[in-house]
Amino acid sequence: MTENRSDHVYDKIFVARQPIFTQDMQIWGYELLFRHGENAQAALITDNDQATTQVIADGFTLASQGLRKRAKALINFPRNVLVGSAPYVLPPERCVVEILETVEPSAEVLDACLELKRKGYVLALDDFVGEPGFEPLCELADIIKVDILHRKPTEVMDVVKGLDRYKAVLLAEKVESLDMFKVCQRLGFVYFQGFFFSRPEIIPGRKLSSSQTTKLRILKELSEEESTQNRLVEIIQADLAISYKLLQYINSARFSLCCGITSIQRAVALLGRQNLQQWLRVIILSDINSTDKGQELVGMSARRGRFLQLLSAHHPTPFGPEGMFLLGFFSLLDAILDQAMDAILGTVSLDSGIKCALTDRQDPNARWIRLLEELERGDWAGLEMQATVMGLPMTLVHITALEASRWAAEVMSSVG
């Protein structure tokens, strides 16, 4: 961002980013969901004028922060924007044009789709449920997204059979459970989107590895108030990989240092105890589960923790800044470790109120986690409703979410 205008545009854009996995749980891409901050419930993309085209470009740039280099980005396009010039501001090698389910296959729409394909864009048909009338779009689509939310396996099977005659690969969206993920695998879906991956797969008798247990002990120590800066230095120096990552992080563009830092002690002094503690938690957690699923969950955990911590500086919260960070940061620990949350928390030092919020969805403080979930889903109406109930201004929610995403992207860039 080189001008104030860009910062101004970014500050008005809400962004949610939902991962899309392959059959073997590798990250293939993300769906990027934008809304305008001045009216969270209204769709951002409404027409094909120059202003909308600019917001699409800016929204993609904003949402791409921390995105994997080879990951595809799916972006929704209603009719007016699809037939205009807006899609062409996006790079065809990275972006998939997602045709909304409300788009009728008129001659103008089909011509626009053919031209996009000629220019190298991949086309995805959104929210397909088997209704007639969309056959021409099914013929053109490279990917057909099948909405499986609240559908029985037999119903999904019927939709899949109806799509057999098309060349498009199938993407199962709104997959909310691991059981449905496995059903869709068997039915031949290639890609999967939804929050199934954030649910723990608990297998009786499964135990943590010695390495995971060791790292959990370090997380426990990092959560204790008496953990001193000298002890943090000892933890870092005992692990060559973490030492290297810290020096990479402190010498990154984020800190704009005039000369390189080569001393762990100096890096620790520059970061400060709280910032170092939070950075170290993310690094340790990323080492616990290095799979694509694990790394996605760690990135989400970092955003969640930072978001709640920043909110606590501007709005009353049940716990202090450190406690709010831990509430968000540990909220996906069960899915990262595929263990029951209450069993894991027995090994981590946390305030009893935080533990209750993490283990009991009916606990009053669990609403902060529900707020995070609405934000991640891009359910703007649900987010605004939840924020209103909690007395949170949407402007504060947006600015805080934006800053948390930037911070998490910077920290996660030092993980690899």
C-alpha cells in the first residue's frame, strides 16, 4: 500500500477466507468473501462500475496477505459484475471466477463465461443443488460446488449422479462434519470446503507423541504468569530451528531495522516479553501439527487470539488482554491435536473461567468464540447480530479483525 487512498479503501472492506482442501487434506485454495464495512449486510459487489472493480482488486490484495503462493482464490461474481470488466482485474493463474447461484444462464452471461475461459480463467458454479435450468453453465464450469448442508447422503448422491455427464470436478461446500467429509470422499468429490476440519477427530486409544507432549509442556509454561524473559530466552536457545525463526522474524520488513540482529538476547529485548510470548506460542503450536490442516488451524488460532486481545483494549471483556488472547488462541486446540478439549486443558495452565468458556458452549463467555466463528464464516448478518448483542460496534470489529489478520500473517510467515 503506497497511498492513503488504498488504506482508506482497505479500512472499509470486511474479508473472510475459507480454506478448500483436497481429498488428502492438502490446501488447494480459499474462497474469499468480501463485504463493505459501511453496510456489513449488503453484498459488496453490486454492479460493474469502476469503483466496484477497484474494490475487488483491493479486496483481493488484502485477502491475499499470507496466502500460500500456489493456492487458488475463489471470488463470488453476481451477474452484473460477471458480464463487465471486473473479473479481469484479477490474475487468471491465481483466481477462480465463482458464478453465484442467482445468475441465470442468459446469452450475455454465457458469452462472458466463454470469454473468461478464453482468457485463462477457471470457472466455478456456486451452490448447485440439482435444480434444472443451469445445464448451460454446468457445461462451461470447470468446478461445480455442491451445497451439502443439512442434506442426507442419499440426497447428495442423487445430485452427483445428475452431474455425471459433465466434465467439471466437484467441490463439496458447507461440509460441517468429518462424517460428511468421508461420505463426500466416497462419492467422488475432489475438493472440500466447510468447517469440518476445525472439528477434532477423536479416536479412542490415540495418544500424543513424545514431541507433542513436550511442546504442550512448553505451552503450559508459557501460560504461567511467572514465566520470565530469561526463561523464554532459554527455551528459544534450546531449539536451533526456533532460534533461526526468531532471527528471521525480527529482521523482517515488519520491524524496519537499520541493521541486522544476530543475537537472541537482542531479539528478545526488542520484541518484549508479551510479544515474544505470543510469537513463541504460535511457533510451538505450529510445530505440534505440521500438516496443511494443522497449519491452517494454527493461523486461525493466531488470528483469533490477537483479535480478542485487541478488542479488550477498546471494549469490556471478561478477561484481561492476555486472557482474551489465550481464549482465542486455544479455542482450536482440540482440532489441532485431535483430542478432547477438556483432556488437553488438564495439561495447560489456564484461568478456570477461560477453561469453562473453551469446554462449555453454554458458558456466557463462550459467546466470544461464537463471534469468532461468525467472522470466519463470512456470515455478515450473523456477525452483526452477534456484535450488536455484545454491544460491539461493527467498525471496531472490522478494524480489529483487519489488524489481527495482518499480525497473524506476519507471524505465520516465520513458521516455515
